[in-house]
Amino acid sequence: MSALKKTVLTVLAAALLPVLTAAPVLADDADADKAQDKQPKPPAAMSTVGGTLLGKPGTQVNLAPGVPVLPKKLTGRSWIVADAESGDVLASHNAHWRLPPASTLKMLFADTVLPVLPKDQSHKVTTADLAGVGEGSSLVGVKEESTYTVHDLWMGVFLRSGNDAVHVLSEMNGGVRKTVADMNKHAKELRALDTHVVSPDGYDEKGQVSSAYDLTLIARSGLQKKDFREYSSTVRVQFPGEEKKAKKGKKAPKRETFEIQNTNRLLTGDAGLDPYKGIAGVKNGNTTNAGSTFTGVAERDGKVLLVTVMNPSGEESLAVYQETARLMDWGFTAAGKVKPIGELVKPGSAGDGTGKEAVGDKESGEAGGDGGTDQAGLGDKASASSGSSGMGIAVAITGGALLLLAAAVFLVNRRWPLPDLVKRLPGR
């Protein structure tokens, strides 16, 4: 080989070495690739809320030496792994793809309505309360002319994904139409801009969509509420049965109860699937249009992760839970090693430290465009997390009197605590 050729090869090798070592590597899996090929392609441009990389189609992750590769058998159309407390997004795949959410939308319903209705409030169910429940809906067994507490109904929503319980609570909130409007308003406040609500229970409706990013954002907000954490982490409970009227001249029979169990299989386990260590909620769903969807939260060694998976195409049993578990395992291993690709933004009411309502927010388009795997290399820059610029603006406008207030708001929103998240499940 001539000296010139050797020189050229040496230069090329030197130039390519940083690229080869910096580029992220996915675990090779032919079945996952085949499953992905069968799926519709995501839009070429999606919302950039939380960071520009989150708006790109395909898998986004920053891998470096010491960071584990992503797991095999990831077939979800969309998924995301995020730190529940700091809000850092560790990895994602089509994070802002607007897809049918199924019953994971009940997280938004709960986050919206939970603060409005006292848990000890009672309600006697009428025929009108259940009139709008869709055919084939999941039901907990709410009966007309029977009385339930708000607490009972929320257990029915979270454990059995009961659309009947959702509709009764919606009527107590002023009706389904008002509740849908409240939910859309709350989604906007959370900056969950991929989300559009048509039915409060997540039942398939034209135009009803959300995204893995939004569902994770919504779950994070809901988990700040003690009751939300309690309901989403309850494994089983006794639910009130039908109230039977007393026969003439006799005392009414004692009201019976029946056990309901949470349908979150990472919480309860199932054939071939053990309960996930550290799991503490949140919500699962399944409809014809949405396929299987799931958002889960788990804690391990002081780290709390949120993972959402939407519509996996894998043929393995309980695929949405299997893929969530793999992503959680990866997230706990990668946490502290992988550079975030974006963030879960703070609610719009809290601001973003820039003085703008929502920088880079864009409505995503219809499904289409190139799919592909567009992964972020080490040179890509994720969206910057909230900084102290908001404090400077506050001081400049109002003077030093608001400095402490601005600092307090910044600290609260910089890291969202999740108190007592897993204390109710010490063995998980």
C-alpha cells in the first residue's frame, strides 16, 4: 500500500472514530424491526414541547460509554422514559405522536375532577347518569338507584377502569360536556398540547388523541395528589354491590360487596408476568383503535421513573407491560449516566423561566411522513431545563420584595417531590 493511501486511510479513521463511538446503539432485534415496519409512520414534524429532539420521529437517546443500550423487543408506536422528580426525559420514541389514548386518558379525568368532589360525598345513581356509557365499555358494576361515595367511584375508575363510574362522577361534576371542557382546559394548563378530549373515559371517539409525552406529563401532575397516588396503587378492594329495596314490612337486606382488582398487570402480576419491583401505579388502557396503552411509575434506590408505552405491535403476551418493564429496567440502569434529551415541562401557570407561555409549542400534524430511526448523537443539544432567568425577570419588574417568592416557585417546579409514593407497597 502506498504512503498516500495509508495517509488517506489514517485520516478517514481519525475522522470517523468520534462518530462511531458517539452514535447511539440499539440492541439488534429482527422481530422488533419487523413489527415496526408494519406500523403506520409517525408525522415528520411533531410538537417540540419539552425539547426539539422530542419532536423528531424515531428513537431519541444520547448514548455514551457506560450508558446501556436500549432493550430489545420495543415495538410500541410511541414510548418515553422520564425521571418523575426532575422531569428529565432519558429516552423516547415518537414522543409527541398523537394517538388514541384509551383509558390512560382517565388520568387526566382524575387529575381534573379529583380536587372538585369530596371523597366522602354520596350520590344516588340515576338512569341519566349512565346513559352515555359506550357499548362494550369496561364497567365496575355501578347500579341505578344505588348510592355510592365518591371514594367508591374513584376506586372503580382506577382499579376496574369503569366507564360507568367515570360517567357518574362526570354528572356530579356538572355533566359530561362540562367535564370534557374542564379536561381540555386542564390539559392546556399542563401544556399537554397533543391531547384533545372528546369523552372523559377514553372510549374510542373520532378526534380523541393524546401522546406518550402528554400522558407522562399528566401522570406526573396527578401523582402530586395523595388520593391519586392511593387509588392508582391499590391492588384490590371491596366494592359496594347493588342496594336492594326492603320488602313491605321488612328491613332492607344488608348491602353486599364484591372484590375488584386492579387491571394494571405490573401491579398485580399475571401468568408469566411478576409484579414489577417498586411499581406504584399508574393506569392502563385498551381499545380497538388505541391498542394497549400504559403509563407506569416505579421507585428503586431513591430514583422514581415514569414510563409510557402506546400501542405495541409485538406478539408476546401482555406486550405493553413487558415493554414498560424493559424500559424501566433500562431507565434505572441509565439514570445518572445518560444525558437527557428533553424535559417534562412545568404547567403553563408556573411559566417556564423564559417569559414566554410555551416556547416551541406546535400542534402535531396528521399521521404520515417518514418513520425511520432518527437518534440523537452526543453532539445534539436537548432542550434546556428551567433556569434562574425567571427570578431575574421577577426582580427586574417588581423589585427585591418578590425575590424569595420567585425562588420558592423555581425550586418547587425544578424538582417535583412524590411523597409516600411507594410506602403502601413495601414488598414491591
